[in-house]
Amino acid sequence: MKKLLLAGGAGFIGSHLVDRLLKRNDLDLLVVVDNLWTGRTENVGHIRDQRLVLVRSEVEHFQSDLKFDEIFHLASPASPPVYMQEPERTVSANLVGAMRLLKLLKKGGRICFASSSEVYGNPLVNPLPETYRGSVDCTGPRSSYDEGKRCTEALLFESNRVRGVDVRVARLFNVYGPRTRADDGRAISNFIANALAGKPIVVHGDGRQTRSWGYVDDIVDGLERLFWLENFNHVGAVNVGNDREISVLEIARYVAGLIPGTTIVHGDLAPQDPTNRCPDLTLCRRILPGWSCKVPYEEGVVRTLRWFEVNGGIAEMRATRAV
């Protein structure tokens, strides 16, 4: 029976991964570490499993006498307004967090890291293979997140090269779905939150920039297989995302069509906002045969909208703005 540690497990994606981990029959203990910076206890409040222990702590400072068989590192904000406001804290959560987690890993154990398509920067190729080294700005306004992910990947794969640490890294592309914060700052959650609150949807720039929107259930299916279900010999990051590329404006128009009376306005382009973002899934499909993002954005957006209507995200957004 295994003891597992998940850093960032009260967050959006992390909490969905908690649900999957608790379905494992080989699980003795799941320690979830989260400082609730962007995570919420409500995301795991539905769980009544005695194997789950929730610890409120910065991942960099987490202490334990235990060594863990598997560690999952998702302790980082992915919201641009958040990481752009607190760059030191963002780099620390990713990189220093990984350094701390490596010390808690049992010999022969595995560490898994949720990296990001942001490591590619504003790409000059499309779609993006894992071999692409990126078009990045290491001093720009988004660099704390982008470079925090890049450097953490470097640390983990060097740990593999030098010490043989079992490492698995997923580069995630634009995940959305239930449990996203209303004030998260990413497109789909922003659009839905504004529309439900009776506010215009704000599209930055002309909206022709494209993304590959992956519904959270599909993405966690992929993470489940990549992180613990599948056996393979590949050492390196793996793209996990939807390769159906859709413009931001198309998403905005779709959300507006679901909520009568919603208008769309255009604002300034976000700093260094990538023009396109689409994964090359050749490697992913070889390692995880049969996996794909099956939920089309039209269905996924409706599911997310219904969740926001029921779960108080709009009230939270209003309270946050009042503060």
C-alpha cells in the first residue's frame, strides 16, 4: 500500500486529481498540501475518505517524517493576474517547491509535475511538439510562471539524469471546467462569470488569438494514465491537451449566446499574450494510445456554466471585487 503526496490538491485541477487518486486500491494515505493561495477547501469538501489528510502549508515549507511513494506537484497559480502580481512567490512555489518535494520522495519513488504550454512562450511553430525549445522572454511580465515551469522541468530531469529519479511531466494546455475560481483571470471562467453577473464579456485584443481548450475531465483522464496507470520508458515532458484550436472570440460569442443579453467588448491586448497555442499530440498518443479530449468545447462550456450557476462563483467574484 502506498503513501502519496499531492501539492496543490485544493486547486482547480489538483482537486479533480484528488478524486481520481482516491479511487486507487493501492492507496494507504493521501496527504494534500495546499496554502489556499488560489485553492479552496470547498474543492475537496465533498470527500469523506479517511485516507485523505489536508494540510494547509506552503509547499516549500512542508515538513513530514514520512517518505512518499509518489508525489504530485501542482502547487502553482495558473492565473495570469495572480502570478504577474506575485512573481517571487510563483517561482518559489514551482522551483523551491520541487526541491522540497524531492527530499520527501522515497528512494525508487516517482515525482510527477504539472508543467504548462507556457514554457513554449509565444510560439513560432504550430502545432507545438515537445522538441520545440520555445520563443520565450525570460524577463517579461509573464516570466515568473513560464520560467518557473521551465526551470522546474530542468531540475526534475537533471534529477533523473544524475540520480535516476523517476520523473513524469505533463505540459498542460488551457484547461477549463468546474471548480475554476470566478476571479481566476482565465478566458472561459472570466467570460462565464461576467455574463452571469450581467457584465460584458471582455475580449483582449481582436480575439483572433487561438487556444486549445481542454475540459478538465479529459485532461485528468490523461494525467491519470501518464502519472500512474501506464508503464513506458519515455523520459521527457509530454503534451496533454486538446488539439482542436479555437479562437478566443469564438468562445466569447458562444458563451454570450448561452446567456441572453450578454454583450462583448474589446479591451487592450494582455501583455505578451501568445497568438496561438495548440499541442502536437504525436508523442502523447504513442504513450497513451486511445486517449484524446472527447468533450467538445460547446458541451464543456455548458457544463462549466451550470456549475457556476449552482456553486456560488458569482457571489465570490462580487465579494472579491468589493474588497
